[in-house]
Amino acid sequence: MDTAAGRAALRALERNIIDYVRLFAALPGATWHEEPGFVRLHTPDVPNPFFNSVLRARCAPAAAAALVARMVDLYQADCLPLMWWLDADSPPGLSQVLRQQRFFLEASPALACPLAHLPAQEPALPGRRVTRVQTPADLRHWIQINTAPYHFLDYVNDAFYACYSAHGFAPAHPLRHYLAWHDDTPIGCATLFLAGGVAAIYSVAVLAQQRRQGVGRGLLLALLHEARAAGYATAALSSTPDGYGVYQRLGFMPVGTTSLYVRES
């Protein structure tokens, strides 16, 4: 992937992230604020950073400190944490302002994969299969696997369930969740979100005892082939350290960094 294509994929991923977080405005009490150069989500009933995010902020560098202070005060008034996403067009010096306001950085490699020449889907091992989530019961399985490493409190899991179930399971919906199974036991999960000109992959997780057995690879291949069948030319994601090697072997290449800052309440 050349430099121009990499930049385009990174910007598409940034757009996709905004569209993805916008889905959570479906939650009761949540509000989505969008104006030229500024986008944020405010969910007073869910005191978790993801649900309380600034996703785009365009301002003069000299105005960054005042803007950050205003947002900190606004979310603190509801005893909420705050997540602040940076992108390629964020004001110079914004990261320093965020650190001064006691935000800490979480940075992940952004990767992209051209979908024209994917590896073929491999025959599943006995008892293994990948299915799309189509029922509330399957969605509960998906949430249990996805959130297990984070030890979220029940209200966070319930918020994910409420949001995803509100958007339903229609075959053509751009938000698509998947489960990997061994016999009748779910052992992995992932999400495909088709928006912003890119097929973005989120929430890849495999149960600890099932890792290094090809579960993640099989799950990802199913999503990538689904994205290509839907007419998408590029997939993108933000990688964890554990997943980086798997993604590279499937053809993902680094295109930049996903940077977000988190301030606890």
C-alpha cells in the first residue's frame, strides 16, 4: 500500500470511528453533538470514557486550552470520565494540553488491508464455525466474550447490549457482529462496520484457552471476505499488541496511529 493509499485508509478509518461511536447516541439519555469541526457524545447514565467522547475538535492552537478546559468542566459536572480522540487534523499542541489536564494517552497502530487479493477462507477444524449474530441470545454471548478482558461493570455491558440490540440484526445493516464457535460453545467474537468508505473491524477477541489455534485468523477471514462481497476495497482497524502479527499475516499494513486520550472522572 503506497503512501497516498495509506493516508486515505487512515482518514477513512477516522471517519468510520466517528460513525461507529454515533451509533451509541441511540442509548436512552445519550446526546450527539455535531457542528462543523466539533463532534462529541455525552451519555450521563454510563460513566465510562467510551460513551463520553470528543471525536473531532478543530480550533486555532491558541484556543485549544480553553476548549479542553470547557469540556472537562462539562463532563465533570456529571461526574463523568472523558475520552478525546485525535486525528490527522487535530490542532498542533492539543496532545500537550490534554496531558496538562491529566489525560493519559492510549495509542494503537492503525492498519489497513487491500481486499482484492485475500487469502482463501480455510476449511474449518471439526466443530468450528463462524456465524453472524442474529438473535438477542447470540448478542449476549458476543458481549460476554468481548468484554471479558476488561472486567466491565454490568451497566457497561448492558449499555453495549442496549445499543447493539436497538440497531437490530437486519442483513443489510452496516453494523455486523460475528461469533466463532467450537461445537455449541462461543469462543471468539468480532465486529464489522461498513461506513466512511472503509470496512472497519472492531472488538476482535478470543477466549484465552482457545488462542493460538487459528480461531482469530478464521474469524478475520470470514469478516474480510464479507466486506469484499459487500463491495469494499479496503479494510482497516486499530491493532492491539496481541493481534498485530495475525493482522500482518493476513495482509494488513501500518498506515498511522490511532491516538486517544482518557481522563478519569
